[in-house]
Amino acid sequence: MNEISIENLTKVYGKVTALNNVTLKIGSGEIVGLLGPNGAGKSTLMKIVVGILKPTSGTVTIAGYDIANAPESAKRAIGYLPENPALYTGLTVSEFLAFVGKIRQVPDGVLKARISEALNTFSLEEKTNALLGTLSKGMKQKVALIAASIHEPAVLVLDEPLTALDPRTQRFVNGWITDQGRKGTTVLLSTHNLEIAQDYATRIAIMDRGNVIALGDLQSLRSMAGDTKDARLDDVFLKLTTDAE
């Protein structure tokens, strides 16, 4: 089953075409890395997928629900981490996660256990009663990741999830994302870190000027670029995006 189905998606701002007839289907448990230079259309695509923006034309279906015609059902299946997550800095970590969990209709008994488990997983137990405003950027990012997944959604949409994280925490978060895929969660991951996409994504979609110009596993992309079987993703990326120009 395709948990994310994007068909003929176009978004136009005045004379600027941000997305040009994009089609992309992502199955259950897949981790798709979304790559592209600045202005390629990645964030626009993600905002349409999660229902923040409306497309000019085309459709997006999440877990079988059309995001335009059944937005509440579709959004229940989504966990979203924006590039710059907004947190209520006057709440403690536990208060904020409880607030998000209740909005997401997680039962109280289940919610308490999930918060405790997540804080332990992300090594934030000591910050349970700390105000969000007192946390470092990296810790805030961890809390935002917990909030995005607290309702155990079928789909995770993560826009630059490694922002502000130190190398050790980046490695942990990468492992956490991999675990999400293993348990069947579909992950759409936008990142400028090509090494992360190379190591952790099951497929890679490269965007440029509003188009998906390449899609597949690393070996498929190497073939498209005419590179050798051991070429690094950064070399492949540069070749494909340069050719697209």
C-alpha cells in the first residue's frame, strides 16, 4: 500500500511554478530522502503533503485519505516536523508533550507511558520538568521529534530533522528514523546532508526547479548519472542537477 500518493502535483505562485506536475508514491515502511538545491520545491511539496498549503492542481493521498477532501482523517495519519518547529517555551517538556498528545487524541494512560518512554529514548529524562525556553537548540529539536511522533502516525514528514544536532545526536536520530521505517512507518525526509540520505534512505528523490528529476535507490541514481557503482551520492547529485540545468 502507498501510504503517500502524490499525483500530478502543481503549485504556482503568480508567474513562478514551485512544483511542476510532481508524481511520487511511497510505500509503507519506506524512508525516502528528498534532496535538491535551495528553491527546488522541497518545502513546498512537504507543506502540501501535510495540508498547510493547497496545490494549484493535483492530488495528495495519505494512508488512503485525500488531504483536500478528507483533511482531518489524513492529518491524523501524519506526524510533521517543520524545518523551524515552534514550541511553547513557557511550558515544561512534559506539559508540552502532554498537550500535543491530547490534541492528537492519545488516551491519557497510553500518553503518559509514551512520554516516559520517549524521554528515556532521547535521553531527556532529566529535562522532564524543565521549561522549553531553557533548553538548547538540540534538545528542543529532540522534543519536537517526540511531539511529531507521539501519536504513532502512519506517516512521518521530516523537514531537516538534524538541524542543530551535534554529531552524536545526529547518529542517534538517524538510527531512530531507521527504526521508524522498520516498524512500518513511512518517512519522507528532506535534508541537505547527502551522506545521511546515502546511508539511511531506502530511496532517494532529487528535485530541481519544481521537478522530480531522479528517483530510486543509490545504485539506480548512479546509473542515471552515468557514474561508477561506487560513486558517492554528492557526486551523483551534482551530476544530475547540473545536467537538469
